[in-house]
Amino acid sequence: MAKKIYPITKFRFYVVALSALLLIVGVVFFFVKGFNLSIDFQSGFSQRVQIAPAALSVTYDGEDTVTLNVSGGTVTLVKRDMSGANYFEFATANYATAGQLAEAINSSVSGVTVVALEPNLPSTGLITGFGLPATLGDTPFVLNRANTDSSNYVSIDEMRRVVGDGAQIQVVGDDYKQIFQIRLTNDDNLSQEAISQKLSDTLKGSFDSASIVVLQSDFVGPRYSSTLVSGSILIIVVSIVLILIYVWFRFKLAYALAAIITLVHDTFLLIGFIVVAQLEVSSTTIAALLTIIGYALNNVIVIFDRIRENRGFLKDISLMELIDTSVSQSLSRTLFSSLTTALAILPLAILASGAIQLFAIEMVFGIVIGAYSSNLLAPSLLMWITRSKEEKAPAKVTKAVEAETAPTASEGEEVATEEVEIPVVERKLKGKRQQKK
């Protein structure tokens, strides 16, 4: 039981004003910047490339089949003949330079020739692309090494000049590693092979062709992107409608309306944050929206359930006092649950990368907004909706509403920002519960 009652409802006008301001900011940024749509929601081509110097050139001259793979700092060659498969593994950490690694492979695997293009460079840091595992032959297969020079690297501005203004380019990870996510719209309805070749030719025109490593490639056609957009909107709308029905049956229509308005508010605030921060809108964004809707609903139901329970005990106090008491009693639970969840996700938002990091950032912001709206906005909306309904049906007005609408000595006075104690309400609540038992 809360020892202090916080005057939540007396700040309802400030809460609504703050929410309206945040929503307006989101709308303004939406018309100014728009969404940063991922390849999931627009027809086009997305490719993650890394500019990395060529380190080793590998060929094979023989009748057997030899495959090459690089994983976890280990170079693995598999030689298959009539008798079976022979595996050769070379941990790059055991060799100081690329030249020493090349000598070890040449002396161990017959028919394989490895040429160290930069013999004195460290052997560690070899990266892989789409070509691995690779079947070796007469044509040299090049292994690249990630750039480690933080003072000399290709900047994102230089990459934008090379690719052109029509592309969306982002740096993945540290700048000096030279990993770029490049997105191109497919206005000409080209095939995946054609648009990939066009991008490859553009990059090779400015960088050494052997230093371009393709890490990931995605292509989305116009039909799939439009279907995904409409499907995502449908999922969100259906979830909100089902929540409305659930809260309506569990509580009353006034509670359901307050809960739905709160959830729509949280959804649009999260969308506004994504627009302002220019976070990438992908399928993980839809997952974050649905997760936040469910999480915020849980807090709202906890508070509304306490209001409904207390209304059966405290029939001779005003509606404002009833809501303030109920929210104060549930405040520690909702705030601590939100805080612990946010702290668990925060490391992913800081340390992770890619889609996981974006999902974590959206979740942390959504949890903060959900805690704010469930404790401040939802109770205020419930009070307004309940008042409106009871004013339209004066014959059914309860003593609680009559006590609330009657003028009191405290009305019109300046609201104190400190915590307000109402021991009378607490004693009444305790006595009523004991009588019920």
C-alpha cells in the first residue's frame, strides 16, 4: 500500500500538452525528412561491401578437388580424392605475417600455391565474402584483410561521391574498417544481376577491384515491398482492435477507450522517434512496435485493475483521489519493471550493431514512453472519459462523482510539486478491505 499519494491527475493538462508537442515534432520531421526505409519496404537493391586490401592469392593445379574456407581466424583447405577428404587447418594467430602463413600452406598442401601480396602484413584479420567456401583452380582466388589503420581509410563522403546521390549509404561498425551498407532504388525495374553488376562496375572504377569484398546482398521486388507494407499496417491495426475488445470485456468501455488512445499515442511517439533519429525502418521495426504495444498494455492493465478494485472500496472519495491513490499504489511496480527491462536491453543498444541494435534502441525508447503514458496519460484519459459519460447520465452519478464535482477548499489553489500525503484515504482503503475479508 502506498504511503504517499502523488497528485497525478492534477498535472493532466501538462501531460497532454507534452504528448501533443512530441507528436507535432514527429509530424514535422516526417514531412521534412520522411522515413529511412530499408530494402524490406521499398523496391531496390541492398549490398554490404567492405573495402579491404588483398592479402593472399590462392590457386590450385591438380586433378583433385580442393576447397578453401576462412572462419573464426582459421584457414581451412579440404582436398578430396578417390580415397576421401583430407583437412588442413591453419590458425592465422600462429603466424606473424601473411608471408609465413603462405609458406605454411604451400609446404603442407600439394598443388596449392599461395602468394602473399603483402608479405609483411599481419596474417590475422582475413575476411570472407560471398565466394566462400571456394573451389580452387587456375584462376587466383583472393583473400582480403580488414583495414586496421584508423588514420587512413575511405570515408562515407568519398563513398557517396563514388556511388552517387541517389544511393543511401551507411557505415557499419568502425569507420576505419570501411564496411558500407549501400541501398539503391530500382526505378528502372532491373534484375538483381543487372543492378549488382552496375554497382560493382561503379566501385571498381574508383577502387582496386581486388579490394572490394561483398559481404551481403539483398534484392526486393516492387510486389513484395508493397505487400510487406500493407501486411505490416494490417498487423498493427488488428492487434489494436483485439486489445480494444479484450480490455472492453475485462473492464468497461471507458477503460478500453483510454487504453487504446494510450497505445496509439505510444505507437506514434515511437514512429516519431524513428523519423527524428532517421533510424532504418525494417521488419524489425514492426516487431519492436508490436512488442512495445504489448508491454505498455501490461502496465496500463495493472493500473486500471487497481483503479477498479479501489473503486469498490472507496465510494465516498472523488474520482481524482481514487485515480491518484491507485496510480501511486502501482507506481513502484510499473516503474521498476520498466527500469529492469530497459537496463537489460541497453547493452544491446550500445554494443550491438545492425538490426539487433536498431531493435534494442527502439525498445528502450518505447519502454520509457510506455512507462510515461501508462502512469500519467492513461489515468488522465480515463478520468476525462468517465467524467464525460457520467455528465451525460446525471441520474446514475455516484457519490464519488458528486464528491468530485463539488467545490473543495483546495480547488483553484496552486498545486505543490512535492509528494502529498492523504492518510485518510489510506485508512479508509485499509478498513474497507478488512471488512470485505
